[in-house]
Amino acid sequence: MDLKALDEFVNLPDPHYSYKFLNRKTVPISAEAASFVHTIQMTSQKWLDESEVDKPVWTHRLLILRDLSVGKMKKDCLLVILPDQNDTIHDKENVMKSVFAIIATQTSSYNHPLGHKNIKGDDIVAYTFWEFLKNETAPADVLVQFPMVKAVVRAMDTVTDYMKKKYKADVTEFTLVGLGLGGWISWLTAAVDQRVKAIAPIAMDFLNFTEVRLNWQSSISIKQVLSKVSYHRQLQAVPSHPSSSE
């Protein structure tokens, strides 16, 4: 696979990209501070077509928080990548006052069903990897990580454009916080977009995948936990490394 495939996919213009302002609310973040929360509906792209996925057009909800106690706007933005939509605004006072003037929370779209299989969540990663591996002519952008990265890049574009028009603020640097699969996407986004100055991927790390899996399965009640994880079936098929029996 061409190492530039992700760069080319992300930078390819898509006429479906657009955003519109929905509303603005004032939300208290402490007893003494409040924040404006701007809700924006963003369409990032069209991925594949109706014959391959149920919802090829990706839409997202983007929440932009501006701390009202901060005077001059800074150039930094903390962008949090979340898998599901959530209206809850947690207490971000300390983070906002110490480093950032804005926090943007993007809700992602990787839970869209794929075709009639109704494949969602982490299963999409396994499914698209398998589709890519078994088909030598499959384009790299069949991997769901490609449109996910593009969605984050478009979220950064939207924050930059909106803050410029609304507050005449130049937002040029981003720190990405990714939860779960979003952590993976934060790594990939940083690799293709120089506006990302720091990342904080929040996910499990596997230095020795097979041994970690076997250790988990030998732990008390861990089988009950793994049975509820969508990767469980794929984990069972991972062969043991020769060195693990030595």
C-alpha cells in the first residue's frame, strides 16, 4: 500500500463537506465560570456508496466550547474525538484556563451500519481490514480509518473557519484527545496534518498481543468481560507466536 494513500485521501476535495450553526447555549462549568457552547452540524464527506454502506454521507455534531472567563482568544484548540453523541458537558474549567481558550468535541460516525450486515462499532475495523486483505485490488480507503481521519481533519477545518468568522480568532494549532478507536485516529491524524501539535490517545496498548490476550483470559472473570467485547471472536483466531511456547 502506498504510504501516501492516507494523505491523498484526506486532501481530496469532497463536495459534500459543509457545516451549519445550530445553536448557542451558556453552560456553567463551575460556581464562578461559564462557557458558551456552540453546536454545529457538520458533513465531512461521502465514503463509498449505497451499494456498500447504508449511510455513505457522514454527518457529525461538533460542540465548540469557549470559556467566557478567558479574555484574548488563543490559537490552541483541544479537540476531543468521541464515538457517540453526548450532550453532557463535563467540568473542563482547569484545562480551559491553563492551556486552551476553546474545546471542540467532535462526535464521530464510525458506528454507521455497513450494508445489510448491520456491522457497527469496533466490528467495522475488523470487517474493513478483512475486506482489504482478501481483495488485492481493493483501494486503501476501504479501511474505515481513512474516512475517520478525514472527518477529524474536516472538524479542524470547521473550527478554524467558524472561530475566524465568529470571533476573528486564528485557531492554528490542535491537541487531539481520542477515546478508544478515536485514540488510534488521533495518531493517524497527527501523521497527515501539521496543525496537530500534540495527541493524547486514550486506549489499551498491546506490546505482545497474544500473551496479553492469554493473560487476560486466565484472569478471574475476564472471559465474561471479553465475551461482551466485539473483538472477542477475532481474538480467538489470533495464533500463538512461536516464542510464546519457549
